[in-house]
Amino acid sequence: MTAQFHLSAFGDEIGNDLAEQLTVLAGLNVRMLDLRSAWGINVAKMTDEDVARVRSLSAEHGVKIACLGSPLGKSPLVAAPEAEIANLKRLMVVAKMLDTRYIRIFSFYPEDISTNAHYDQHVEQAAQRLAEFARLAEQEGIILVLENEKGIVTDTPQRCLAVLKLVNSSALRAAWDPANYVQVGVERPIDTGWAGLEPYVSYVHIKDAMLADGHVVPAGEGDGQVPGLLGKLIQMDYQGILTLEPHLKIAGHSSGFSGPEGMTVAVNALRKCMAAAGCQEVWG
């Protein structure tokens, strides 16, 4: 089998209006969307009517929903779990309404996020919480993809691997984000973290960053080793999605923004890296 890549993108990096998001993506021949928000409404807060609008507009533009870019797990580790479990149950309903199996999640904020020096002590608690998420997802045929991010327990490859091993569920996989690793000071993330995490990687976010100051740049222009990542994905016969999350204008706490021009730059930069690596893009 030869590795095949579908491109997706966080559409709300283009604009607030879903029709604009879909028009720009279709114009770039990016035929999948990671749904984080539309019309200013986060996917976790959408009503059935909102979801029906998403479904209708996506079909009209020939764009499929790849993943729900949920904020699940961007919450305090010490908080009671009931609210997040309720959020997960709702998100799984939305995922089925939009014909996707993937929901992006996080691994909670420790009380003190001023430093990650103590994060190892929170790995077991985070894994216990995520194991319950995974158990519920398994029952519904949903795959939760755990994104590495600054401030949450699984900010480094080592802690991602530790949590995934403890949970040990086919319903909890890794979403590899090169820039996020760089922004917590991980040098050469492919060299230091890929070997352990490769069996768990089922989703990939494409953004790049500079180690010196963490600022975000187009794919292949930073220290996230994006070309090396593509090479590793080819070696593992990856059959999946590369999701553009460029953050080229704004890199915020809960979202980012690139605008139509920035998204165009991001798509072109990724395709340049893909061509150099010999990636086979699947169109449509």
C-alpha cells in the first residue's frame, strides 16, 4: 500500500462565516474541513439546527467534515468530570450527524501552568480521565485524537506517549502537531519523539514554528521538521489526513486566524513540502 494524504483545514482560520470558509477551501481544492467554529459558534455549542446548516452547506460546496475541532479537555484537571463527559456525549452525536469518526481533544490543564516541570506527576490522573472518554468513544465507534499543546498535560512527546500507553485504547490516538512541540521547547521533535508515538499517530496537524521564539511560520520554514514528518508518514503508509492549522496572523489560546490569503500561503507551502517528499495527495 502507498501512503495517501487528504488535505483538510480549520475553516475558521479563514473567516467567521461557514460559506466563506467552504468557498475558499473548495477554491484551493481542499475538500475536507476540520469544524471548530462557524458563525461564531463553537462546534461544542452548536444546536441540531446549526449542525444541519453545516451539513447542507458542506454538501453544497463539495467539502466533507474530516474532524470536529472540539475544545474537549481544555479544562482544569481538578474539575469534576461530569461536564466534560456531557460535552463528549453531545460531540459524538454531532460527529455522527456530520459523518465523521474523529473528534480532536486535549488532556486538561494542571493547576499551575507557569511551568511544565511538574507535569509528569499529572500523567496518571489525566490518563484516568481520558480512559473514561475512550471507553465512551469505543461504544460509539468514535476516534478521539489527542492534540499536544502548551499548558496541557501532554505537551511533550514523552508525556503523550505515557498517557496513550496507560489508556491503551484504539479509540484514543495521537494528533501530531509539530509547531506545538516546538513551542514548548522540543528540539527536533521527529528525532526525539516519533519512534515512540508512531504506532499511535492517526491524525496530523500542519503548522510550523521557530524554536527561538515560538512564532508560527508556513510549513517547512520552521523547526517542526515538517519535511521529515512527511517522510515518516510515507514510510508508515499513512492513509489519512493532513489538517492545516496555520495560525499565520493570530495564534490564540483557543483558536487561530490566517485569513483567506494566509490559508492560501499555508496550503501552497504544504503542497510544496509534499511534492518534495513525494507525497500522493488524494483529491476530492
